[in-house]
Amino acid sequence: MKKEDFVFHLEYREQIDMLSTEQKGELLDALCDYAQTGEVQVELDPLTKMCFSIIRQRMDRDTENYEKKCERLRANGSKGGRPSKTEEEKPNGFSENQMVSDENPKNQMGVDPDPDPVPDPEPDKEQTQGARAPHPKADPIDYKEVIDSFNQICTSLPKVDTFSESRKKAIRSMLRTRSPDELKELFVRAQASPFLRGENDTGWTASFDWIMTETNAAKVMEGNYDQKTPKPRRKPGQFNDYSHEQVDWNAISRRIRARDRTKETEEAGSG
């Protein structure tokens, strides 16, 4: 159903803060398309799609409540609306809603008023408070899955046993620019690096917190810590130990000519 507007709740802020500027623009386009046509015209990446799904559920609830309210108003309108305040008086000169005077505790119909009227029951306070209690914000990131992936892949690095707000913040920051698969690739490359495993001069070993720092993660993904292939060692005295510029080609040529002349002289003497 096409709509002219939709409600934007501030509870969306936590999910939107995980997105880049470009992703925020794509999310806004998707929300506008869905509000107007009920469909999404753009292809969203996994993180943006996850945020859209959370906001869409709230939009659907708002739309459902709005339609129910409109249905109630239409039903009341079909019944003629609210009753008029002025009611037609009966032949005896009194209306059904006529009040009892202060001087006469009995009304004009001869009926005593209820001496001890029972008040309307108050609504259950706990139920009312429960109905107004805000829903807890759902965090779309599975932090445990990220930690488990690190522990399963990086078996040579220190194991992560505890969750902390700083580590959750680092995971959120990393997932703003990388997909979950790219994060697993980061762990694989760290595990494959001898230097990060502690095979260095100091015995230092990389940790989860070190890898989840953006600058360090970029260096790992760029191959700065990849294992280097050693160059083959040559035996001393081999010709390949010299560069082209180091070879004295004139001296080699003179030795060859001298060897040929000696060989010719020896052959002439023997003949």
C-alpha cells in the first residue's frame, strides 16, 4: 500500500551507526521504497540488509496499528458517530440522564440512588507498566560467533575466553568495512604467518585485540606478515655468483686465444 510518510524511531540509531556513509544512503533509499511500494528496488549488502530487516519489522507494526485505528474510526462513522449531548425529553418532562438534585436524595422516578456505588476497578498497574515498557534493543551482531571463529582458526594464538565492551566495540567497527567472510580470511592469514605466531627474534605473538585493530588488520590483509620464500643459496665460485658487470670478458677472451695458440704449437711440433 502506497504511503506518504512513515515514523522514524530513535531506537534505530544503534543499528545505523554501524553503517558507513554509503550504506546509510542505501538504507534510506530502501526504507523509502518499502514505505511507498512495499518492495525494495536496490540490492543491499549483508550488514545493510540486516539493519533494514530490523527497521522493517517496526514499520510493519506501525502500519498494522494505523490500519486498526482507521478501521475503528470507519466503524464508528457507520453507526452515526458519537451520540448527541442533547437528548429528546420524554412526555413526563424528564430525560433519562437528568441529575438528582442536592435537596432531594431521591430522583423524580422515585428510585433511591445507590448508597454505596462500587467504583470502577482500576487497571492493573503492573499490566499497564508492562504494556508501556520499551522493548529491549536487539543487537544484530553475533559476537560469540566472531570469538568462536577466532579460537577455531587461530589455534597458535592466545585463546579468547572473555567478552568485554571494548572487544564488542572493535568487532562492530571491523564489521562496518568488512563482511563476516572477510573477517574469517583475516584470521586465516594471521594463523598462517610465522611472525605473528611468535617465530621472531623476541618471541612476540599477536593477540585477538591486536588483530582487531584496523591498522594492524590492514597490514595483515596486505601481506606484510606473510611467510617469505627464501632465495636459493649458491655455492661459492659458481659463475652465477657474479653479476654481468663483474665479469671481465676481455680477460676471458685472451685466455681462450692463448690456449688455442698453445694447442696449435704443440700439434705443429709433433708433426
